Amino acid sequence: MNRIVQDRPTLRSDAPPQAAPPQVKVSIRGLGKTFARKGDSLEVLRDIDLSVAPGEFLCLLGPSGCGKSTLLNILAGFDTQTAGTVEIDGQPVTGPDPRRVFVFQEYGIFPWASVWDNVALGLRRKSSDELHRLVAHYIELVGLKGFERAYPSELSGGMRQRVAVARALAVKPDIIYMDEPLGALDSLTRLQLRAELLRIWQEERPTVLFVTHDVDEALQLGERIVVMTPRPGRIAEIVTVPLKHPRDFGAPEYGQFKNRLFELLGVRHAI
Amino acid sequence: MSNWPFVVTGLALATIFVTRFLKGPLPRVLLPAATATIFICAWQVSCELLRQAIRMPDGTVRIIEVFPTPWQTALGMEQPITDGTLLRFAVASIYRVAIGFGLAALIGIPVGLWAGWSLRGAQAINPLIQALRPISPIAWIPLAVLWFGVKDEAAIFLIALSSFFPIVTGAMTAVRTIPLVYVRSAENFRLEGFELFRRVVLPACLPQIISSLRIALGIAWLVIVAAEMIAVDSGLGYLIMDARNANNYERVVGSMITIGLIGVGLDWAVRRLERFDEVRWGFSKT
């Protein structure tokens, strides 16, 4: 299914010069992904159209196997789509880029390197003063001061993910891709790290694309939530969450959004 | 039959039982010591059981000993220990293993890393390596002697050969099994060339390389004895052959024990490598 995407006239070219151009960081048009298997093929993504604004916190929510991780991998340049286009800042994605950092679900940091060396990974080109300052700053920002010389095996799961977040932030990325970064943690640690992610995001304002299958996680973090259908993954609906932070689990509006998301996912949450 | 082995075995068993109630590092010493003691007692008892009295045709009775007792073994080793032969031969064996094993590591690790990284590299050399690998190093002894003579070089060649294959295979597998997230992290931060090698590929492979070194050293120590029996005229393997030719079985057994003890020491030395911060993650359970 090779679909040619027509170059539609963009808003930008039509708009009068004095109007501010619409801000689009990531633009996904007609994206599809089909994995070829021997004598068979598996379609995991179909007709994804999505625009992400700069500095937005966007959650991709969907059941396991809906292709949300595959979508993130394509955006990050680790994988390629079989249909459609992905543009970041107007440029097609050709491969991984140090300005767009990926935080993996588990073990993305290097177990053979200390916390300090892990965070310094993306700063190799910096002067040593600058490197020192940045590494120390981001280690402190994620609350790991005092653990600079520790190795990942000596840290808890939550602390390891803090290292991964610090490593990503240290390069001052435009975009951070997070593929269920809290998925391996216990529920209390998750809650705590969500709050910290939010605080850091509000301070640094990178664009965040956050994949999760947890409705509460998406609702607490996302400005918009892209709800995806099971395989082949399509966008069921994009839910804008106008709730102010801190978002309270118990508030009635929160409950309404939650019901809506469960409904879109086709799951009964009251059991 | 002497009674002491039974008494001592009883004491050793009691010690094993007592370690149940001991805390701290003591059981780690007591347990293996007790096992070794029981082993020696069993050795003594089996020597006495196997001792056969044979009535010769002329009516005299001869005691045939098929195996030296622990004490006889210790006495048999007295001479090689005091005149320095044992030390000299042990050093000769360790020296050959060190050189041969070092050469194998020096060549095997880079070749394995390269073959693991490049698909074409693996396709090119892997079948050859896998075909040479099952050939016992012992089978190479005739060629080694033909090429190098009855000299150190022959033994070193055999050691290098026998350690090379586990090391190369270990390094190659290590690269092939680097988890995808590490490779992607490296790609994401645009690590390339030597930096990619130094910061990701090598450290990710080190634990497995150390494991393969440990296996290779074990094999090398097995092979050196066989090689020295035929290919040279010094070393612990030669000591065994020489003692056998002199019908001195006390010394044969004593040399065997020496080989075992040095083997334990070598393995312990390699395992120290597992403790470095950079590789500890690959050996601990979590």
C-alpha cells in the first residue's frame, strides 16, 4: 500500500505575512508501518496524521501491541515507516539525532559507566568546564546529587530512570521520546517520578512524546492524549486535557476524562 | 586397617554440622576444609582396602599396592620440593601457559570483536573457526613437535591454539548479543568509530570476554600437562611422565595434586577481573 502523499498547500504559505506561522515541531502525515514476515505481513500502523507543537507534552496512549512504540521508534529514526512522511522542523527524519533523545523503558543507561559518565555521554564535545557544570546541574535536577560515582547496578529502578532522564536533558534536546519510561517501576515510585518529570518539563520546556498504556499516567502528564486503537494502530481520538496542574485523581473533571479515555480504549474500568 | 581415617571423618562431619550454627566467614573456610579432610580419609581407606596380598607361586606373600596413600604421596614429593625441581617445573608450565594464553588473548579478542561487529567478518571466518575448534589440541602435538622441536615453543603453540578458539568465539558472541538499547543509545548520541568501540562495544562485551578468558585458561591448563608429556622435557606434565617411567607413583599423584592446586589459583586470579566496577554488572545477579 504505497500511498503518495499530496503536497497540500500549507497554512504557512497561504497566511498573510503578518500572521504568526503555525507552530509545528513534528508533523506526521499518512504514516503507516507494515512489517514483512516470511510469506506474510503484519500491519502495525495505519494512516497516522498528527502534529505536535513545540514544547508540548503529548502522550500516546493505547493497548499493548497497538504500535505506539513503533511510532516512537520511527519518529526517533530507529525504524522507518512504510508509508507516509515524518517531518521534524520541516525536515524529514533520516536517522537518530542527538537533538532528539530517547528514554527507553529499561536499561537504556550503560551499566558499565558511573552515573556521572552516563549523564556526560552526550556532552563529549563540550569543554570540560561546561561539561562539569552541565553534568552536575542535571544530576542535581533529577535528585541524584551524591550518587555521581555510583554504578547503575547499585541504584534502584527509579534512580536508574532518573539517570536516563538526566542523560537526555543534559544535551538540551528539542524533543524527548519516552517509551514507557516508568513501566518497570512500582506504583509509588511512578507517581513520584511523574511529578518530577512534570516539574522538569515545566522548567526546561522540551517537546515530550510520551508513550504509555496507563490511563492515569497519560491524564496526569499530557496536554494532549493521542488514543490509539489495537492493531493496526490508528488514532482513535486526540483528547485535549485542559486541566491545570496539580491534577487531582479525585476531582470530578478528572473522572470524566478518565471515563472518556477508557471508553475510547474499549475497556470497562469499573469491575 | 588403621582407625584414624574413621575418627577424623567423624570429626569432619561434626564440623560440617557445627557450621550450621556459625555466622561470619568461618563456614567458608571450614566447609571446604572438612570436605578435603573426608576426601583424604577416603583415599587412605581405599588404599588399604585395595592393598592385596598375593601368594606367589613360590609360597611367599607379596603386598601389591595399587595406589599410594596420602602420606606416601607427601613423602614422594619431598625430594622434588627440596631440590627445587617442583618449583622449576611449575614455573615452566605457568610460563608456557602465560605466553600461549597471552598470545591467544591478544589475537583472539580483536579478531572476535571484529568478526562479531561485521556481518561479513563473521560470515568469512566463523565456519573456519568452528571447523578447527573441535580438533583436540592434543591432535596437534605431532605437528607442533615437527615445527618447533621438543622446545618451549611447541608447548606455547599448543596452548595458544587451545585458548584461541574459546576466546574468539566468546568475543564474537559478546558483540552479537549486545542489547539493542545500548546500540540505540549510542546511535542516539551519535557515537561513532573508535568512540563507539571504547564507550559501548568493548565495555558491553567485557564481562563475556572475561568469562571466555576464564574458560580458555582452564582449557590451557588442561592442555599444558598433555603437551608437556610429549612435546617438551620440563614442566609438571613432564614430571608426571618422568615419575611414571621411574615407576614412582607417589610422585605421579603428587604432581597431579600440584596441577590441581595451581589450576585453582589460576582460576581465582582470572575471577579477580570480575570485580572491577566496569564489569561487575555482568556478573552480579541483579
